[in-house]
Amino acid sequence: MQPDNSMNKFKLFCGIDISKADIDVVYGTASSSHHVKLSNDVKGISKLLNILLQAEPDRSAILICCENTGALMDKLACVLKGEDM
């Protein structure tokens, strides 16, 4: 059986904790990570996109994970989907 190398295509990993007011983000590579807390609105989500795309311009090389918080994640999910992320 061959090992699963599907994760090798990702260069940047991003985990997001979502609350009504904020998105708490940790992003980075296997060797370094960064933390940022942004507002859960258009301004904060736009800043998150800029941060991620500066760190890794190839959108297909970014893996983004977040908890399913129902309506609290709607804005973020719609923007990420619209940006092919």
C-alpha cells in the first residue's frame, strides 16, 4: 500500500476559530506559524485574504480549516468560496 501524499500539495495551513465578533487565526508552514485576531466582518476577512495570499500566492496550495459555527461562519465561507480558497 502506498502512503497518502495528498497533504504534500499544501504549503500553507490555516486554522480559524470563529466567534460573533472575531476570527482567531493561526497560519503557517511546517517550520513556522503566526497568530492574528481579526474582526469577523468584511474588513477582517479582507485582511485575512491579504495575509494568506502574501504568505502563499498559489491559492491551491493553501489549506483552510475552521469549525462549523453555523451562521457565524457564513460571511467567511462565502468569501473564501468566491475566492476559490
